[in-house]
Amino acid sequence: MEGSCGLITLQKKPVALKSISVTLSIHEFVACVSATLNYENEEKVPLEASFVFPMDEDSAVYSFEALVDGKKIVAELQDKMEAQQKYEDAISQGQEAYLLEEDSDSRDVFCCNVGNLQPGSKVELTLRYVQELPLDADGALRYVLPAILNPRYHLSGRLEDSCLDIKTPLVPLDELPYTLSMVATISSQHGIQRVHSNCPLSAVAFLADDKTSAQVSLAEGHKFDRDVELLIYYREVHSPRVSVEAGMLEKKPERNLPSPIKTVLHYISRCPDSLMGDPSVMVSFYPNIPEDEASVTCGEFVFLMDCSGSMQCPMNNQDGSQSRIEAAQETLILLLKSLPIGCYFNIYQFGSSYKEFFPESVKYTQQTMEEAVNRVKLMRADLGGTEILAPLQNIYRKPSIPGHPLQLFIFTDGEVSDTFSVIKEVQSKGNKHRCFSFGIGEGASTSLIKSIARVSGGTSEFITGKDRMQPKVLRSLKHSLQPAVEDISLSWNLPPGVSANLLSPEPTVIFRGQRLILYARLTGKMPAAEATGEVGLKYTLQGKRFEDKLTFSLKPKPDADLTIHRLAAKSFIQTKDLGLTQTPAMDKKDVLKISIESGVISSFTAFIAINKELKKPVQGPRVYREIPRPVLYKAFMSPRFLCGSGAPLLHTQSLGRTYSSLRGSVSMMGNPCSSNNSRTKSKSSHKVIGGTKLMQLIDLQKANGSWDLNEDLTKILGVSLEDLLAAHPAQHVDLSGWATVLAVVWLHTHGKDKKMEWELLERKAVAWIHTQAGSTVPMLVKAANTLLKSSVDPAVFAP
């Protein structure tokens, strides 16, 4: 659950936020974002304030500035400890100062301290970042503007230095004083088909006759009660390409340049062969991996499910929405029905503590599947907070099963107490498993979800708004069942004297239908004349060798924002940066160097700005206040989700940045879905799993893929048992074979819109039918179509 935040006094009284304006420029699959927040201190005393906002894990934040009473103050990126000390020294002397840093426990949350904001002062805070846009399965590029004014709940009580611990009273959305505006300009050489959003938009205005550029904006009246998502559909998204960006020219810093640029230019003037001085390359591959119906049948599949109290919350704010735990139950049943015969599996539930279904992973049989399904149906969101490290360590301590590589599926809707420790734990076991991670609901940590998948060679998905969890999870299961792509290598063919140094991690896994983006730095003397280079991606699949090659121009294109350089730096930083306490000393040195050089923030750097032209120190003590937050979901106010009081409010007992004392009074109403709340363990009313006919049918499927012919099946099919028996065309085929054909025909007739969810279990059913019915399959399909008044193509039963 999220609430209002933004520029907030350390006592949690808001500086009046008037408006938020976002300018978004999307070119192909890269977004350049500038967000400006306008505030005014209407108090009669000076304030020290904190601006807290979430940011996607993949965002490269490279600029931060404040406009105070018409005067611009541009922050410099420095060593974090030095920046923090300069900030404290400045505000203790009555100077206006600004500090922007990553949260100490999560790379996707930032905190900006604004020191000594004078009475009546106005301030505009502007941050800039660039980001790769992820590609959805349907070909949409997805941009998400995080809920920057919504505080995120952190469920661990052990944090002392984190801005994630903010908890405030509830207020209706119509009492929020600020507005949000966003204008997005989109361009692609392939042409734009359409733009969708989860929020009302203006009509898309095409800026060119060939529809290669367009502009769209948020409709007026948006109150920022959710993340703003844009789905951009190009005419062609799977075109591999190489972009070469010119580096910054070697020159001495000029007086009238912004401070971050001065810092970069000063570094380059001392080090001409720096990252920002050399050309950078962005390579995007779309490997054409052939589809193979012969999925892997071995593996150890472990499902780690969040059962903290917040999983009671609805999946979205629509009436009748499933709760997160209900969607999780359905998803686990689909997973269990879709597993291949011969594999091993286990399920863990976690919250403040954890439970495992079996002491160790068990072989997938009818008996073990039935036992697991029955326990899934009893699952509740009653395990308190969100502590994922302990169950992970338990899973990794288990002995490996020979011939069955570990495939780990992690589901969570919240933050964990120490994101970097979890990432490091997964990374340390990356060579023995793959992790597929799922963030449930808005506000799930992109740092956690994306990082644990990236370091282990898996994939990550986020389920927000009206998204269904089931198809996204089953798509990941399909990835885990794909035959392994091996011997992946990257090769470069460049002119003599030019070399490419990879800044991204070496690719270790490729999935069918997914994009692979790599960054490299070109060093050496670039050819004066027009020249080309070639980059190749080689890999082996089931003994066959494949190679994708791209030829590109070596003539670099200038970009004033150095977008590719920033993204390359971010990719490098993500590979080595594991936070203040978990990063090895050598990696810390590399991260600090690249961060300072590129201007891209990291765990070891922070932006600092001091208004040194203030004629006299700010006078007067700073006061302590508390602020409300809005209710985002109507359902949270229903008796089903209200969990009583007890969530702590935060305040500080010191004037400086003393976070160790961030513990305080109690709010009148805590987070209705907070896992910290003691009442979340009470019983909640859950819908019966299998409430839809589709889930009822799937629930009846056996582990080997077959169905039994019984009364339960006849109720779903809508045909009496007598009619089913009378229509059986092949008496030498047992009734289970006939029932299974009927079930598959029903799926194709009544469940077409959810095919992604049952595709794997249907594949298992078809394979079983052929072992039982052989040459009589066409006869059975024809009879099933006639009986069920369907017209399913017999080709779906092809072996």
C-alpha cells in the first residue's frame, strides 16, 4: 500500500506540494525523463525536509538540481560520505543545502534532504534519468512513472537509516493538494501503432505523416493515485541494431557550465581515455531461437511464496478484484498441474517465519501433487512481515539432486529488510540455479525483483493494475522448461587499432523471444574515413551452433545528454554495486570511479548542492510535524482489510540527519494491509479456489496430464454422464482417454482467452492421449466436437 510523500519535513508535515510536471522523451526503447516538483514552505519557521521517491532499478539518475526563489543550484556527484558531511556542516552553519542519495537498503528508492528551507520560500526540485524500457510479451514497450508521492511501506523493524519506514495517517485522495501533468514525446523509425495507459490520456497526436513520432499527455485531474504506465506499440520491435554514441570532447571546464558537467569535463581533461571520452556502443539482439515443443522434463522446481499480511490486499482497485493471496493460490495450482512428470518440486511459504511443504524436494507424482494442491488451498496471508533471506538460505543448504538443476520461483509483494544481502545470497549460488522472480502489486521492489533474476540468469515480471499473475508466471515456467542455450559468446570484428571493452556482464542465458542488450566502450584510434564494424552472438542449442551478426557504422553520433554512456555506466554499476556493506573492496573502487566519471549515482556517491551565496544564515529552530497519506484502494477500507492500529509513525529528535532515532509515535490507523500489523493473522474470507469452471477443470487434472470421467467433470462439461458414455466412440480406449480429449476440447472452446495459463498442462495432456489412444485420436476429437458442439481443429492434438 502506498501513501503520499514527496517533500516531507523530518517530522512528516508536508511542504505544500503544488504540482508535479514530467517531461518524457522516448526514442526507440530508451526513455529520457525530467521530473519537476514544485513546493512552497507556507510555515513561519525554517524547515529541514526529506523528499522520498521510488525509482526503477534500471534508471540511471545523472542530474539533480533545485530552483530556489528563482535561483538554480545544480548538485555535484561526490563520494557519499564526503557529501553527507558537507551537507551536515552546511545546515549546521545555517546554509541552504541539498543532498540526494540512494536509500541505504534498496537501490530503487532515493532520498533528498533539503536543509534550511526558509519561510515563504519556493523550491522546484528537478531530477533527470535515462532508462531502458522493458519489452512485454505482446510486443509493447512499457514505461512506468513510479508513485513518487506515495510512501512505500518497509516491513522490517530493524531498519534505522532507511527512508522506507515512513508510516503516516490515512486521508482521502480528494484532500491531496497537488496535481500531476506529464507530456510524452515518442519516436521510432519503425512507426508507432498505438499508445495505451492505465490512466486517462489525451488523444495521441502524430507529429509526422509516417507516424514515426507522436505526443501524448496525461488527462487533467490525475491525482497520482497509482503508478502511471505507458504501453507503446511500434510497427516493428524485434529489429536488432547497434548504436554508436560519440564521447565527450576533451576540454577544460568552462565557468558557465552546470557543475555536474564541469566535474565530468575536469575528469576527462585529466584522463582522456575515460569512459565518457571514448565512444560507447549499445547492441540489441533478438536471437531467433527456434521453438522446440520438446520441453525439458527434468529439474527441481521450488516455489517461494510470500504469505505476509499484505498479501490480503486486492490485486487492483477494481470492485471484485482477487486478493493477492487468492491469485497466488490459483497460480500455484496452475504451476503444479503444468510440471513435467519426472521432475522434483517443493513449496515454501514465508513471512516473518517460513514453512516448507516437504522436508526436501519430492518427486512429482499424483500423490505428491495432490498433497501440495490441498495445502495450497489452505494457504493464508498470515505470516506477518517479509523476511526472505532465511528461507532462501534453507533452500540453498539442501543437497542438489543429480540431473535436476534448481529452478527457483520467488513471489513477493513488498520490500525485504536487506535487499543487498538477498541479492548477494542469490548471486553466490548463481552457478547452481536460475531464479524467476515476481513483484506483486504496485510498490514491489524493482531492485530486489530485477536483481535476483539478473544475477542468476532468470527472468523477472511485475504484476500491477489489471495484470493477471497467472499468464506471466506460466510464461516464466515455459522459459525454465526451454532446452538450455549453451556456449554463449560475443565476438567483434573491428578495424586495426580499435577494440571493444564490454561494460555489461557476459551473457550467460538466452530465452526465446526476449531481447538482449549489451554495452561496450570503443577504445583506440577511430578511423577517419567511413568504416564499419561487426558484432556476432554465437550460441549452441541442442548440439546445433547458431550465430547472429550485426554490421554497423563506426561513425559515432553525438548526443548532448550522453544517453548511451549513462546507460552503459548504469549497466556496469549494477553488475558490481551491492550496497555499502556487501560490495567487495575492489568492486567498490571500480563503482566509485565509474559513478563519479559518468555522473550516474550509485551506493557510494551522492549529489550535494550548497547555496553559498546566501547572505546571512537561516535563523530559528526547525519544528517537527506529521503528515497524512491517501487511501489508494477502496477495498482497503472494507472490514476485510482493516487491521486496526499499531503501525508506527516516524519523527526525529535531532535537527541534523540523525536517522538512528527514526522511531516515534503511533498513528490512529495503520496500513490496512501492512504485514507488521498484529491483526493480519486473523482469519480472512477467501473465495473458493476453483470458483471458475476453468479452474475447476484444471483442479481435476491428474499429474500425468489425464482426466478421469466422473460426475465432477460432467458438471463442468455440461453433459450428463450417460450421454458422455453413450458418445464414447472407441470402446477399446479407456474412459480416461475419452475424458481427457473432452477436457482439452473444452479448454480450446471456453478458455481460449487464457490459453497462456493452461498451455503447458494441455501439452502434457496431449502427450498422454497419444500414449493411450494412438491412431484413434482423430476419431475421439471428432466425437468430442460433436458432443460439445465445438469446432476445435484436430491439429491441436498433433503429437
